Amino acid sequence: MPNTSTSAAAPAVTRSIPFHTCSSDKTPLFAVLPGVPLEDALERASCALAAILRIVQQAAADHDDEILFGAVFQLEAVKAIVDSADLATPTGNLEGGE
């Protein structure tokens, strides 16, 4: 018998993830708040990564530092992953589309 339910799936949201320990016993100081829509959280993460990427790119160019150029590559990779997680069009992601 086919499922005739009209209820939509609950939107994907964040879960609490603590970060930045501040003591010898590794007590976390900050945490991602639970319940934020993933689309909103990913957009903010993308904006933060773009700002950090500009800073590190400038520092790498100013100091001609190979370690900083490596950091630029890693930041570009992480930003690309975050930006590719387009939750508004999940079928595009499944098919590898844009």
C-alpha cells in the first residue's frame, strides 16, 4: 500500500558541538548551538571562511610564506566543500549537478 502521508521531513539543523578548550582539563569554552537550520549555518560558515581566506591570502603574498600558501589551499578546499552543500537543492547534490 503506498504511503499517502503529506507530512514533510523535518529540516536539517545543527547539533551542539563544543570547541576551543580553555583549561588543562580541556573544558570547552564555546559551542555551536543546536537547532539552527543547516542552510543558515552553512551560509555563515561560508562567509567566515571567505573573510579568513582573504586574510591568509594577503599574509601569504606579503611574506611569500609557503606554509601560508598551504593554508590558503586548505581554506579554499574547506570553503568549496561548505559551498557545495547546497541544501536548498538536495537532488542536484545527489546527481552532482549545480
